[in-house]
Amino acid sequence: MFLLFVRSERGESVIFFDQLSDAIHAAGFDAFAIMPATPLEKFLSVLKEARAEKRYPAFAHQDLEKRINPQAFQPSARSIISLAVSYYTGDPGPTPTLHGTVSRSAWGRDYHKVLGERMDRVIHFLREHCGAQKCTKAVDTSFLVDRAIAVESGLGYPGSNCAVYVPPFGSWVFLGEILVDVELPITKSPWDDHWSHPINCDACVRACPTQALFAPGKIKPQRCLSYLTQMTGPIPEEFREKLGTRLWGCDTCQQACPINRKIGPVSDQDFDPLVGPHVPLLPLLAMDKKEFEETYGQTSMAWRGKNVLQRNACVVLGNQGDPRALDSLEGTARNHPSPTVREAAQWATDKIQRRTNQG
Ligand code: B12
């Protein structure tokens, strides 16, 4: 147990480091690391290379200098607490026919809300006991690069699938960070550089169905099945069969990882499945906006709205080829207000009919 001297505008306060650590764990985080709020210079070249090679993600903020600069997010920030929560609550098992697979990260309550609430508890502690005045939380939707902060702070290591691994939880962790206007102690040893010890294996690269992952640590997001389930508009034809039974997200590159396959499940009520792991597709196709909100509104898969999921449901039904889906698909192809969903339903109808006629 060591003492923590915290310097802030309000003077110096002393607490035990274990108290901070206990508060973070009591708030619901499985692991954390602390780094100074200085720019992540080393990561700028990774972002620039991704952009130069036309594989910079469309969903991500486009100002690269800003993305590596914590002060652009909170000018008074002096420290960053990088945080992880495990969401590995069990195995999905095989997908039944007329059902779609939901990736693990979307089974339970929306992780943005869960981590946000837990961060509020940590912020309360920082204000009460560490002299912090300004704290800013981020998870996923800010311009900061959550993974780069996690590696730079020493919280985890980069995997070949681009995910950050936080021992002993593997890569099945959500990441977030709190920027604080006090100097907290850095938790990484000065000689330890987690960027130099990436996880060295290419099982995920070999497993990726679309070669989106084409080399260790390199991904073409436009080909990633997770991206394709989240994009708006029609899913390009070349990827539709590759989507298989995936209704939302893709876990293939994480599932293929020998490290991840050894991870035991955690118990976290927030991430117990609200929907999924397998979702019945015919009821989903018949849903109106209100029913959709009631069923999926608490999960992170609702952010793109009903039509994107209904489009995906059509593609999955087409891939499964079960003729019991035909009535519902034909009705959707005729009557759905979205041209994208109508087109996907027609694609699936044709595919099932071709298969039925052949068989
Ligand atoms: C845009 C985005 C996407 C895009 C693009 C993904 C991507 N890889 O860039 C899409 C929609 C495809 C996507 C998918 C997923 N995402 Co996403 N996504 C983001 C977002 C918003 C920005 C990511 C970004 O800036 N990428 C830029 C590129 C350059 O960074 P990167 O590839 O991730 O960086 C790694 C590599 O460059 C690698 N690296 C660099 N040099 C080298 C060298 C070597 C040798 C090696 C091995 C590695 C390596 O290290 C970096 C860190 O690991 C973040 C949230 C955020 N604000 O940061 C979440 C985030 C990355 N996503 C997350 C999740 C959970 C997912 C999915 C698992 C969801 C799912 N089940 O479908 C998949 C995983 C896909 C994958 N293999 O990356 C988590 C990741 C948690 C973790 N443990 O890593 C994040 C951090 C959200 C969060 N706060 O928890 N996502």
C-alpha cells in the first residue's frame, strides 16, 4: 500500500493508492491504469498510415492531431485513468434457424450507459477525495482513441485483431477513460512499453471471413462484417453471404484467438443478455418503431435504428434459406417503407426460392 500525493488547484491531498483502486473496482471496473494527459505521439503515425492506405474508419473522427491530444478534449486535464470492464458473460452456442446472431458486446445493457454510470461513481470519488474539480468521461463516442490510451497507459496490449487485451480478461473488454485535472501517479513502469509487445499470432487474420484483417494489427474497416452490419444503405452484394447469421456485429476475430478461448465467464448483471445471443428474425421484421424501441432500446445495437437491423435480418434469412421465412420476406419486399429493406427482402426471397427450386 503506498501513499498518493495528489496536486491540484485546491492544494495537496493525501490518500492511500489502495483507496483509489478500491473505489474504481467498487464502481464496477475490472482493471485500470493511469497515464499523464500528454499527446499520444506514437499513435499519430498509425492513424496517418491507416488514412494513407484508405483504411481509416468512416465512423471515427477525422481530425487526427486532435484524436491523439487529450487536452483537446479537456484543456485542464493532467491525468488519464484508462478503464476496462469485461463483458464475457458466456458462450452463444449454435444459432437456430430463423434467428440472427448478436455479437457479445451488444447482448446486455448499452455499454455506453453502463460505463458512463460507473465512471460517474469514480468521478464522485475523485472530487471528494483527490481534489479534482474538472473530470471528463469518454467511452467509444468521443474523438479520443480508447484503444491507444489503453495501450499507452499500460492497461493492455494490442492484439493482431486490433483489439486491446487486458489480462486476465482477454480482449472481451469495453474501454473508457476519465480525464482528471489533478496529477495522479502513473501506474506503468518507466521501462515497460506495451506497444513493443503486441500479441504475436495470426489466427484472427486467417479466420476473418472477408480479409478485412489482412495483416497483424491492420484492418480495412469497410470490409469488416461488424462495420457492414452497422452501415446504412444496401450491404454490398459481395459481402452478403459472408455475413452468414450475423445480425449485429462480428466476434470472429476475437473468437478465433487462442488467448480468448481460455477466458472464463464473468458475472455482471448489466451484461446478462437482454436480447440475443440469438434473436428471432420474423418478429423483428414485423416490428414497428415503438416495439423496436421497447425490445432493443436498452442495447447498443439500437443506435442505427430499426431499418438497419431489419435489412440485416433479411440478409440472414436469405443466407439460412429456410422457406418458412418466405411469407414474411415477400410482404417486407412489397410493403416496407425503406427501399433498402425492400431490396434486401427481395434479395433474400430470390435466394430462398432459387434454393427451394433446386432442392
Ligand atoms: C471506428 C470503430 C470501429 C470500426 C473500425 C474498427 C477499427 N479497428 O478501427 C468498426 C465498425 C469496424 C468497429 C468494429 C468493432 N469494434 Co469498434 N470502435 C471504433 C472506434 C469508434 C474508433 C476506432 C479507431 O479509431 N480506429 C483507428 C485504428 C487505426 O485503430 P485500431 O485499429 O483500433 O488500433 C489498433 C491497431 O492499430 C493496433 N496496432 C498498431 N500498430 C500495431 C502493430 C502491431 C504489430 C500490432 C499487432 C497491432 C498494432 O493497435 C491499436 C490498438 O489495439 C472505437 C472507440 C474509440 N473512440 O476509440 C471503437 C472500439 C475500438 N470498438 C470496440 C469494439 C468492441 C468493436 C467490435 C469488437 C464490435 C463487434 N463485436 O462487432 C469490433 C471489432 C473489430 C476490430 N477487429 O477492430 C471497442 C474495442 C475494445 C477492445 N478491447 O479493443 C472500442 C474501443 C469501443 C470501446 N470503447 O470499448 N469499430
